[in-house]
Amino acid sequence: MKKKKGILLTIAVLAVVGVTVFLIAYNYSVFSKVRPFDVDDYQEFIDTFPSNECLGKLSGKTDAVKKAEIILVKIYGKQVKKERPYQIFYDEEAGVWLVQGSLPSNMHGGVAKIIIENNTGKVLAVWHEK
């Protein structure tokens, strides 16, 4: 009888661990996809929250996220890393990245956002929604 309970407990623990790993992997795969956006929809933020930072040419989404996080940490502190995984958007026509934090579905509040030109690395805007 003890052996059966031990086996059932082991199976239950493995099932919980498996589901947890799947959900974490799924969330990272969903958020790591680059989605389109239109930078023109963000002109108000570019006008209101400009930046003088220039990060140099970006080599792709990984570089955009890495450099975006450097600026976000510089402005908002290390706690902004709690907003990982970052959501990534790209306006192909304008050559502009939008990187923004994410929150767990059970949390309310805003996230940090940054808009960066791809070819120059010029930070067009940085802000944090509340």
C-alpha cells in the first residue's frame, strides 16, 4: 500500500512539474514572437516621452531586447526585469522596434515601453504605464 502511494505521489509531482515547464515554455514562445505594429500610432508617446539615448545599429530582436532592457533598467531600476518576458513589435516599413514588458494575467498595472530605430539605435521614446 505504501509503495502505491509513493508511486502515485511521484506521478502527481512529475505531472505538476511537467505542466509548469510547459506553461513557462509556452509563455516565452508566445512573447518572443515579433509582432507588427505601426509606429505612427505612437507619435503622441514619441512627442511626450522623447529620449537622447542612442544605442547603435540593432542586429535583430535579441539585440533590440537586450539594449532596450539596459535603458529601461537605467531609468526604472532593476525591478523592471520583473516584467520579463518582454513583448516585441516591429514596424518593418519604418524600421522601428517597440519593446514592452509584460505582467502575469493576475496582476494589474502598467509596463515599461521603449521605441528604438533599428538602423541608428536612436531611442525615440521611453515611458512606463501605470
